[in-house]
Amino acid sequence: MKRIQVVTMGCSKNRVDSEHLMRVLQERGYELVPETVDLSSGRVDEVIINTCGFIQDAKEESINAILEAVEAKKEGLVQKVSVFGCLSQRYRSELPPEIPEVDEWNGVLTFDTLGRVLTTPKHYAYLKIAEGCDRSCSYCAIPMIRGPHVSVPMEQLVAESKLLAAQGVKELIVIAQDTTYYGLDLYGKRRLGELLARLAEIDGIEWIRLHYSYPAGFPEDVLRVMADNPKICPYIDIPLQHSADKVLAMMRRGVDGRQTRELVARMRQLVPGVVLRTTLIVGHPGEGEAEFRDLLDFVQECRFERLGAFQYSEEEGTYGAIHYKDDIPAEVKQERYDRLMELQSGISLAFNQSRVGTRTRVLVDSVSGDGILVARSQTESPEVDGEILIKGTAPVGQFADVTITGADEYDLIAEL
């Protein structure tokens, strides 16, 4: 039996692609070797690398993973190296001559199968509801790589979720390049709210979490479903990218600063206690000191519970690379990034401290080496947010009730 290791780079959407591929390989009789197994162990016959091609750092990580596998092949530790995913789709003519030791190059692969081999802990899973993107954001290469938005039929998503629930999955994390666009291509209207309600009806699924939503045309019925259904986590991941009119227009986001602020206010109004996670970009062409000050004011006003940021990097082939000049110096981008994250650090700390003394329900993800339970509530998403650290004993993958006793800007301390 050939032993194959699938290595996944990049985002959770890539993870789902790898999980479907692993199911196909398993059905064909291959032995799957965990990604944590080192190639020097001699336990891997073939390596398949699912690459990311989104930004420069991600591309470099994927290239390094390929080179590491190629080096293992040269040393006779593995027999074959195959590559697929976003990076190889984007550079399918440039990469093969540069790394000829790779045996097989493929672009983006999709799999028409409901079954998956979960690489997450068994109690949560990512549910990818669409592929591709119809947006034209100036900085983003994803539409070039993944193509136009294609929604997965609702019945197929419900069937897949029922299979996941039967495997013990308790939390679904709904993802796509743009989840709020769901249904427009298939049904002529946005049907994300209806999908969330359907998923909440599945026995065994206790939490449903929404990621990668988009501000332009955000479907308000999603907020009503979230407010009315206790299974829908009061949590929205919505990358807003900026707040200044000039920058948003140059980013081609389809909203201005006023509309962005109004959307945040509407979310907080319709879903009391909602936790908002956003992503912002500093140093985009057109961002002067006045625009950056607007961004700082926006963050101070909205007080996002979770916030990440990127420094703009020009990506070849994008609208921004073709039409704009990346003329903001690297040291200015870094200085703005530092100022933004320093502001957010205080906001995150204040939010976490406000939870001290409260009781909450958590899902136990793991146990650390020193016996501390690592858990999350409805307001923390795995891999991207902080954790709730608990002294005590409780089963992994099960729910528990805790009291928050301490906090820093990232993590919380709790007692059963």
C-alpha cells in the first residue's frame, strides 16, 4: 500500500480541498500519513502539496514546502512529489521549469464528493459553501486563480453537514471566498440566511459560525437568523479592509466609509452582543496620513473585538498592480501597522477584561502538555482567535460551563 502525505498551505478553504482529496485517496486504497510526520522518518512514499498563492509571504511558505519535499526526494526519502492548489494554478507555466524535480503539477482541483477525512479535531469542521469570487478588489488575485463565484447547492451542503454530524462534528465553520454572495448564481438571490437556518436544524450540530463575509450587499436576513437562533454563533468575520472613502474607492470595494460604519452599527443593533472580527490593509495606494487617521478613528469608534491587519503588497496581474503605483515606503507601512495594532491591543484587552466574572459555555478543543484545558466559547473561532484556558478536567470535544477569572489581550483564564 502506497503511503501518501498531503501537506496543506494557506487558508481553511485549502484545508477543505485537501480533506476531500484525502477521502478520494483513501477510497483508492492509499495509506494516509499525517502531515505532522517528518519526511526523514522514511514513512512517506509520496508527498502532495496543496499550495497558497495569495500574498508574498504565503507564496514563499509554499515554495519552501515544495523545496523541502524535493530535497527529501533527492535523498531517497520519498519517491514522488506532486503539487496542486493556488500557487501552481497562478504560476503554472513558470514553476515547472524552475523546479523540474516535481513529478506532477496541477492547478486548483475540486472534488465532487461529500465524504472527507477531517484534519481538524473531530468536533469541528469547515464547511465550504462556494468556490471562486465575482468581486474585483484591486489588491486581490483570488478571482484570477479560483475563477468566478460558484455556489454549492443547498441540498448538497445539508447532506455533507449531516455526514459531518454523524462523525461527531458539533461546530460548523461556514467559509467561502465570499459567503454573503451565496445563492445568487444558483437561485437568483442571496440565500445565506436560509442556509444557516437549514444547517441549524441538523441534529448534533450545536454551533454554526460565519466567516469571510463581504460588506457590499450584506444580506440583513442573516442578522435576523443569527439573533433568533441560539445555534448560530453571534460572531461575524467580515474583512472591511479600510474606512476612508478614497482608499475604499481605489480598492474597488463597492462601499464607502459611511456605508461601512452604518453596516457595523446595524450588526450591533440587530445582534446584541455580536463579536466582530475584521481585517484591515494599511499602505494601500491612495492612503495618506489623513486616510490612515480616518482608519484609526474608525477602529476606535467600532471597537472590533477581533482585528488583524496586513501591509499592502503589490500582486502582479491585479488591478492595483496594473493601475496604481505602490509608492508608500515600507517603513511607513510598518509604522502605520504598528500604530494600528497598538490601538487594537488596548481594545482587545478591554473586551476580554469585561468578561471576567461572567459565566459561559465552552467547547473543549484540547489538553495542553501541563494538563490545562484549551477551549473556546461562541465568541472565539479556532486557529485565528484567542483561547480560554481552564484548570480542571473535562472531555475533549465536549461542552462545559465555566466562569471567566482572568484575561489578557488574547486569552482568557477560566474555572469549571
